[in-house]
Amino acid sequence: MKFDRNTVIGFVLLALLFFGLFYFNSQEQQRLAKNNEIERKNKAMQADSIAKANQSKPKIDTTNRPEQVQAPIAAGQFQKAKTGTEKIDTLENDLVKIGFTNKGGQIKWVELKKFKNQDQQLVKLASSPFDKIDYKIKGDSGQGTSNITDFYFTTANISKADSAQRISFTLGDSLGRAITHEFILKKDEYMIDFNIRAARANSFFDNETLNLQWQYRAMKQEQDMSYERTNSQMGYVMDDEFDYFTIGRRNEVRFDKPVEWVAMRQRFFNGILVAKDNFSGGIINWTSPNDSITVVQSTAGLQHAIKGEDVTIPLSVYYGPSDFRILKTYDKQMGKLVNLGQGIYAFVRPINKFIVLPVFDFFSNLVGSYGIAILLLTFVIRLLISPLTYTSYLSGAKMKVLRPEIEKLRAKFGTDQQAMSMEQMKLFREAGVNPLGGCIPALLQIPIFFALYSFFNSYVDLRGENFLWAKDLSAYDAIVTFGDIPIISSIYGNHVSLFTITACLTSFLISIYSMSMTPDQSNPVLKYMPYIFPIFLLFIFNSLPAALTWYYTVSNLVTLVLQFVILNYIIDHDKILAKMEENRKKPKAKSKWQERFEQMQEQQKKLKEMQAKGKR
């Protein structure tokens, strides 16, 4: 690939896009840290104020006073269910093991059988005291309301079959009022059906509305907490349209239209709450606590309409991997939660969905090694763009043939860059050379890189897979780790990634080889940018998944081999020169763009001459 001016412009654009992406991520993390610090200080001030207020209260002497009678608990005839003993029952299939508690009649934890955390224990989701699905019910007249999670439901009713397992909890009274929570776990499914049944529903809920509160805490599962937060987001489908927001950009969304589902995605794992007949509205917000184990915690307040005496509210809950192939089977646009290309990079989603994902799945199933599958994927991608690559090298060969004549033009016009550009364009037109041909592969690498950046960041099967020295292809391959060093850690990180070094070294070799085939540049930016670019990559790539930097290394090696073979053994420079001489003899019709460009240059030339005369 020849590094003419247009090629360098292509690389500059690529570098700017890289820096834009990672600068944006860095700013989001800094904004999040600032918000967390403000929130921590506010909480500390509130706690201090409360403590001071308590200290200022007069102390009441309770010596020899009769024991006070506890006020009736706000739950009417259900108040006896406020006391009890928690009991855990489990259901499981080949994918998950789920613990259910009679306290609140709900999920206690979900254990994923095919995934391990950083301590080599099975990944557990929805397992903290914060996690729950809650709502308020009315007690008897004048008794107020209570949260459903305050009650101990009756002993679970469990039925197990090959196709589906069921567990149900019931809370009732002597007046025929009852609430039942039924959970259904199907074979080979992560999705859990959750039905809320209410007998005499109007005695439980005000305004024929169930106000449901879903709390979910995403606990640290990956090696790099900061990177995990950067790749976490909230998603939802409102009025049949999918949307999402990320940490640091928004902390709250209000729903004023029907909502089908809301979700919390922490890079590789999802928590999703689905209303099969839609929530009527609500709000969702999230925070990122300032601790070392919580990626993010979210709270969704959702309304569901209730009509009739005996009602069933059909819900579903998903606690499982962020796997596009699994989520798309549920339809409902859940596959869009997986970042195969979102926001300004949504244009790469079809590349991942229809090319990268099926090809990569084919190779990984064929060879059984994800590192080799990436190698084969690289070959396929380079094969697909090979026609453009050859065109680029051919354009570079033509530019090399024209080099002596270009040098003559430089000697003739000296510092008159405008006249030089006009004559050079005329030379290219006569010889049939496309000056933009050399930068096409560089520009083409932009969508391919961002497609693979999204793909390798979201492909859950890479998690924990080792290759060569990399212990986890979904994370950086640190060969050296050091403590936080001011400035250096914020720019480079606290580790050295070996695949990043191989990617940068091979990029540097490409630059050296290409520049050796290119005439000297007088412009220092054009002269040194190809050498500086690999240094940029050293900082940009250091925290990226090893899968991506391994791909980039292989792609660079392929480029070096192709460059050498095509330029030395396939392209015949003598034939190119002969063909160009023939082209120069043929009359050339100018395109409208060329005519306008030359007219503009001519006008600028005349304006310069007039300005020069005026100064005299």
C-alpha cells in the first residue's frame, strides 16, 4: 500500500475516529466517577445531619415503664404472614439453577451453569439483598399498605416435568383474598415465566393499577471493572421502538407510552423484565455505587393496568448471557441489546449480523479453537476485500512509475503548490491514474475495525477462552501488570498487552516497507504520520480484548505478505508503463468535477497574481 497524501489522509481520519471513540469512553468514565463522588459526599452529609439531629433530641427515660404495645402492622389480616422462617427451594435445567424464597414469593438467586466468574465460581445473578421484584398491597380499611416482599408466603407448590418445571407461592386470608406467584422454568431456557395472580384484585390495588418495582444489581464479573462499566447499558422497548442509554450519559428515563420490556446489560450478562401484555408506563433509573464489586444498580418503577376481580399479570424474567443467538429467539427486539453496532456505529451492525457472526460461528465449531477461528475469519475478510486491495497496490505501482515525472514537476514549479497540483492532476488524468486509489483500503478498514470492535466486545463465547499466552480472549492479554502510576495509568493503563505490541510492531513494519517505496515527502506531517500512527495504536489498543488485537496482528501480517508478493511478483511495472503511455496518447474527456476543480484552481491562481501585483 502506497502512502501518498490521500493514503495518509485516510489514516489520519482513522486515527481521529479511534481517538474520538476512546476519548468519549474516557470522558464518560470520568463523569461517572465525579457523579459517584458527589453522591457519596451527599450521603455522608445526610448521615452527619441525621446523627447531629439525633444527638440534639432529648433522651427519654424508659426505666420502669411498661412495655409498649407494637402498633398493628399495615397489612390487615395478612399481618401474621409478616413473621416466619425463610425457606429456599430450587429449580434447575441444563443452563441454570434458580433459588426461590418464600419471603416475598420470588427469585433469590440465579446460578449460570456454563459461566464462571474471576474466582472460578459459577456466575450468580440477582443474588444480592438489593435484588427483588416488589409491589405494595392494601390491608384492611385504615391499615395502609405494605410491600409484598415483607410477607412470608405459604409453602411452595412444586411440579416438575421434562418440558417445564413450576413453583408457586400463595398469600391469602380468610376472606378469600389471595395473591399467587407462579414461576415456570422450561427446558434449555434462561427465560423464566412469572405470573402474578390476584383474587379480589380491587381489594389489593388502588386505581386498578399494579405499581411494580424491579431492582437489579449487576455485580462485577470481568477482569476490568472500568471496561465492564463502559460496556454496560440500560435497554428497553417502548411503543415498539428499541432504545438504550449508557452509564454517564443518562441516569433516568420516563416512559409515557406502552413498554414491552426493560433490561440491564453488564457487557456479557443481562437482567430483563418482560410484560407480555405491556406495562402502561413508568420510570427507570440507575446509579453506579462507589465500591469495588457493583458495576451498576438499577430501579424500575413500572405500572400495569388491572381490570376485573380475578386477574393474572403475565410477566417473564431473563437472567442469563448477553448472547445474540439466544436473545433473538425470543423476538421482541431483544437481540438489539447485544452491541453488534449501536448509535453512530449502527452502520456496522449488518456486517456483524450477516457476515462476521455466522462465519465466526462456523469456524469456531469447525476447529474448536477461538484463536484459530479468528485467524480464519481474518483470511475471509481479507479475501473479500482483496479486489480493492489489488486495485490499491496497482494504483501505488502506477504512482511509482510516474514518480520521475512528478519530481520534474516539483523542480519546475518549486513552491507554487497550486500550479503543481494542477499539472499533477493533468498528469494523472492523462496516464489514467486514480490518486485516491491508494487510500481505499485504509478507509475500508474503518467500518471493518468498528464492526469487529463491537463484535469482540460483545461475543460472550470468547469469555474465559485462552489462546497462546492470552488467558481470556474477551479481555486484554496482560504479560506485565504494575500499580497505578499517575498520568501513565490514565493514558496507557496499568499493564502491558503483548498482542497490542505485536499489532503495533506489524503496523510499524507496514509503514517502513510502504514508505521505502514512496518518494520523500517535503511535508513533515505526510512524512512522519505513517510512523506515528502505530504509536497511537499502542495506547489505544492496550485495554482492548485480546481477540481484537490478535485479529489486527494477523491482518497486518497478511498485508505485509500481500504487499511483497503483489508488488514484486504479480504487478509488471514495464507493462504498466507501456499501458500508461498508450493512455496518454488517447484523448481524455474531463469529468464535470475535474472541470470545476480546474476552474477553481485557475481562479485562485489569478487571485494570487492580482494580490501579488497589488503589493508591488
